[in-house]
Amino acid sequence: MTRPIPLRKRLLVRLLITSVLIAICSVAATAWLAVETTTRAIQEEQGQVLTEDMDILRQLSGYAATHRDWSGVGKTVRALSDRTGRRIALTAPDRTPIADSETRDTALPPRAAAAVDPLHTDTFTEPGAQRTGIDPRAVGPFRLPRAERERVRLLAEKRRACFSINGVETTITQMASGRSVLVDEDGTVDGGQVPTPCADGVLNTPTATEEKALAELNTYAGDCLKGVGGKFPSLFAATVDFTDRSMLTRYLGRKAETGIDTTRDQDKKAQECVDRARRQQLEPYVAPAAELFLGRGDSAVPHFDMSAANKAKVTGVAGLVLALTVAVTVLVATRLVRPLRALTHAAQQPPEQHVRVPVTTQDETGILAVAFNDLADRRERMEAQRKAMVADIAHELRTPLTNIRGWLEVTRDGVVDPDPELLASLHDEAVVLQRVIDDLQDLAAADAGTLRLHREPVRADELLEQVVAAHRVAAEGAGVRLHMSVAAAQGSHGSDGSGDSDGTPWLDADPVRMRQALGNLVSNAIRHTPVDGTITLSCRRQDDEVVFEVADTGSGIAPEDLPSVFERFWRAEKSRSRRTGGSGLGLSIVRQLVTAHGGTVTVTSELGTGSVFTLRLPDAG
């Protein structure tokens, strides 16, 4: 009895486990992707919010740098709020309201987002602030009137033309103070290295307005610079650096005039004096410091919160996916397993029943079912052939043995005298019996792969001559003409025995077995060819093969019988009469011998016209 398949090894269970694992991996991957995507979106939103905050702070700082107070900032605050969708509120340091995009009754956030002070800003808010911390848009008394602004622009045009003549391309950019400067492709003011013909110093010479502002700046910085210079107060002074678009005011060390070097600490303190003096000078021209409030409620920065409801949704979706996966897997697996179960059940039945399975699909399972049915059909046919062969062997052996036994018994009983004629008849029956046994022995050796071949170079024409000579007497006795034809091929062969100069085909074969194969075909043709008929043996070389043909003008073979010609014990006469001779094994032996030589044998026939048996063997040339 067949042992049942363990549960863990059943196809349905394995498919189910595989599908569940795939579903779990899919859900996990989807959840991970969703979390990663959400996190990335939050980070991008946070970055966008930070960018908006910096832009709001920059614009309000610019307003404070160019206005003496906050009286008109409400319009700017509302415009920024409408563009960003944020609440924007400005208050004095003591929380006195200045401007608010919301109503006055709306509570402010607990903490200010930033301080708006153009005199104490940073490079992140306004890149041009550099190290001084002063918004570059705060120019105060350095702002040029229209006339000076136009004159400086003309000087800039003249210098730009000079730069262009000397191979330096620049563009004119206007600073916050209204002064025009030259900028090259790298953003460097005055094009970096100034060509000698253009270095006249006219463009960078301070105007009257700038001279007045510098004098005022030096006055503010005077006491501080005296403290730095000690007994050399004239060593330090303030000047405007026009080679920087941020309108920096730097100290000027007059080392060349005095011959006195300053220390690094003195230089640093001098610059601090100039920066403080500049803030003091600009203070009347900028709006006072203010506090900036952004957003609504506690915070405007979004955050990801996996609430209980969200967790329930994720769990529910994951469970639904798993349930659907299991249901679909069970449905699909059941459909897949059903024909396999039918195949398994059919394979477990006794061999003699030859069970078939229905073919219900066109996929791999259906192909397997078709192959199984073909195997069952083939096994049934082979079983029928085996039974028929046993019966045929018994029949073939029984007839000569019965004749021999009968004549021996009557001779023993004295009914018939053992004369030479009786002995000759018994000898003929023994020869028939021996021939059947030899044929069966050859077939058994061929089936077992033990058929021994003694190969040697064989001329095709000589092989045909030997076969014709061996069967000429039998053919003449039957009134049949026997002919031979060998077609010589073009070219020549060497002297190694594989051919000669006349182009005759050669074989690497066992001459005895080949004479046996061709002799069986000739004997079969003699039996089925009427008087005055013709049997023709021919040979020719075709491509890399030697082709033998045995053609007769006999009765022919019916088309439905052609597939059975080479089967064992098959005869054209269904009555199985031995009157025409033959055991029905000759053609089977021909096929086995030709196959052992690496060749093939085929037959073509037409009823009433004759048959042609064709042997194709490898050419030894």
C-alpha cells in the first residue's frame, strides 16, 4: 500500500506557506516604503518651512534696513502671510504689537521665531552681511543722491568698456547705496585683477556724500581708535571698501606713512571700533529691533504621529491583504493540485488496468496529463505486443517440433521406415527451428546491447555482389530476376582502405551482419515478388551517407500496414500461413542490425506495384 504524503510535503501546503511568506514580505516592504516616504515628505516639508521662515525674516530685515520705523510694515506682513499661508506677527521686545496678519485677539506663540534687527543679523538671513552682522541694505548716509548715482554709473560704463578692450568681460551691478560696480562671471567686484590701463582709481573714489559720511564715521570712531592706537592715534582711520557689494566699512592702517607696524590684536580692535561706529551712525536710519512670531498655536513644524487609529488602519489593511492572499492561494492551488491528484491516483493503480486521466487544462499540468496518457497507451500496446510475441514464438516453435515429434513417433512404432526422404524432411524442420532460434537470439542480443560487430572497411559493390550471388539460385527457382547497380561517386580516396580512385562507396561495417541484413531484405522480396518479377539492389553515395536500396515489383504493402512492417512476427498474410516461408522476424533483425551500425532503414510501397527498402549508413570515405 502506498504511504500517504506527509502534510508538510503536500503541494497545497507548500504553495500556501510560500504565498503567506510572500504576502508578509510584501506587507512589510510596503509598510517600510510608506514610513520612508512619509518621513522623507516630512523632512522636505520641514526644509520648505525653514526656507520660508528665512525668506520672511530676510524680507522684514530688508524693510527695517531701508525704513526709519515700522509704521508701514503692515502691508508687507499681510502680503507675506498670503503668499506663505503662515501667520506673521511683529512686536517690540516688550511684546508691544507692531503688525500682525491675524486679528489682535489671537494669542501669539509662546516663543519668538527670530529677532529682526538689521544692525545685528547673520549670513544665513542675509548672505551679504559678512562678518560685521550688519544688513548690507542698511546704508544710511552713504545712499547717493540721483546726480552722484548717475555720475558713478557713467564712470562704471567707461571702466567696463576699458575692461572689455583688455579682454575682461564684466557687467554693471548697482549696490544698495546706489553706487555702480563691475562684476565678472565669477561674481568678483572689479573683475578681480584690474588691467593696468583701467586702474585710474576714479570709479572707486568716494563722492561728496560718501566723504561726508566717512568723516562722520571717523568722528564716531575717533575716541575708540585713540584707545587702540595709544600714542599713535593717527595710525587708524575708517574707509569704504567699494570692491565688495556688501558696502563694508573697514579700518585703514597708515603704516606706509608712519613706518609703524600694528599688531594683529590692534587690527582686530580697530575693526571692532569701526563696526560699532557704523552701527551708531546707521541707527537713526533703520527701524528699531523687533520680535518675529510665525505659525499658529504651539508649532508650525509638522510631525508624524502614528496614532491608535492609524495603527488600526495599517493592521487592518495588512490583515486584509493576508486574508486575500490565503484565499486566492487556496483557490489557485486547489485548481493546480486537482489534476496532479488525478495523475497520482492513476499512477498508483495496477499496471494491467492502463488507467488514463482527463486533460482539463492547456498548461504544464495538461501537458503532463497528455504525456501520462501517451505512456499508458504505449505500455498497453507493448503489453499486447509482448503477449502476441509469446504466442508467435510458441506458434513458430510448435509447428516444426510437432512435425519432428510426429514422424519420430510413427517411426518408433514401426509404422514408417526411416528412409532417406523422411530423414531429409526431419532435417528441414530442424533447420527451420534453428533459424527461428537464431533470429530470436540475434534480437535478444540487439535489445540487450550485446550484439557484437566486427567492423572492417567494406566495399559497397563487393557487398552487393556477395548478396546477389548468395540468393541468385533462390531467385531463379522462384522465376524472379535479380539485378545490381552501383553508382560511382566523383573524386578519389586514399590508400588507407577507405576508398579508391573509381569513387566506389566504402563502409566501416561488419560484412557478415550487413550481408545478413541485405539478405533478409532480398529473401523477403523473393517471397513477395511474382514470377517474371524483378528485384534490384542498388548503392550510391549521398552527402555523408552510403544509401542501399532493395526494390521489388511484388505485391506491395498496404499504407495502414507500413508502420508495422519492422515489428516482430508481423506478416502481410493475416492468416499466418508459413506457406510463403519466413518467421516474421527478418525485417525486425534488419532494423536492429542497421541501427547497431549507426544507420536507418525505411520503406516505401504501393499495393500492386512493389516496395523499396532504403538503408542509410555512415560513409567511411
